[in-house]
Amino acid sequence: MDKSTRKEFADIRSRLKDVLKKSRYEHTLGVEFTSAALAMRYGVDLYKARMAGLLHDCAKNFTDEKLLELCKKYKLGISEAEKRIPYLLHGKLGAYLAKKEYKIKDTEILNAIEFHTTGRENMSMLEKIIFTADYIEPGRDKAPNLAKIRKMAFEDIDKAVLMIFDDTISYILSNNQELDSVTLNAYNYLKNELELKKKEERSIYDI
């Protein structure tokens, strides 16, 4: 990493430290670290993975009311589900702030920030890495099946993402919370994709 890139990361870390709660900032550093490790495992650009991991929660310091207010102000588009669950907007607003306030122009990085909570259909490898790193970073300790998911993340990230979806959806439904359609569609898309892959592998062995 060259001197200017090191300075860029240091400057952004300093700014985030000023706006995020201590626990959220520590989580952010954990996601940056884990994203880098996963990027090395799957051959993804290290700069993009680290930067997306570092900025994924840059809008997490806002209340639900402020999230709605800012998304309206910046004309980011708010779905009916997001009106009912404003928490979901921190990814969308985070991508906007990453571009406008932190001068990130790379679309892959911005997409990974935007969809790190909900996921989406046909996620890129970088999106899968940030989605997974957010769930498994070293500071996490409450999610079920965490040890299994951490292991799987470095063996088959698609299966790890599906496991995260499974646990997240189960948690939401068991607590009588609303499940947004973006997450459900992302889960169904990946599940179907993995089932198709399994069928193709079986057919190869049958030849």
C-alpha cells in the first residue's frame, strides 16, 4: 500500500472515530479486517474490500427519524418497507455519504455498502464479502451458528451467505418482525442458484 492510500485510510478512520459510537467504530475496524481476509481468500481487490468494510456503517450514527429525513432530502428513494423499518436505510444513505462525503467513486464499493444489510439478488463477490464480514467479524458473539458460519465463510462464501440469510430470517420471523422483500428475494435467488449448481454437479458425475 502506497503512502497516499495509507493516508486515505487513516483520514477516514479518524473521521469515523469522531462520528460513530466506540462500539460501532470497533465493529467497523473488525469488518475492515475481516473483509481484507476474505478478499485475500477469494481474490478480490484488497483496497475495495477494506474501503467498503471501513465505510459500511458510516450512516449508522443516525436515528430512524434522521435516516428518513436525510434519504428524503437527498432523494434516495424510500420503499414502503423502509418507511416501516428505517433501519434498512443506513446502507443506502451510507453509500450516498461514502460518495459525497468520503469521495468514493467506485460503484462496486458503493454497492457493497448499500446492500451490506439486506443483500440482493445476484450479489457480486465484493458484496458477499462485506455482507459476510459484517456478520462474522471478531467482535460479534451473539449470533447463532457463528463458529460454523465463520468456518464456512473461508470454504464456500455462497453457503456462508445462505446460512446468514437463514439465521437472519429465522430471527426476524421468530420475533414477529417484518421481513423486507429485498432480503427475501436475495435469499430465494441464492438458494435457487446453489440448488441448480448442485444439480449440475450431480449430472457431471452421472455422465
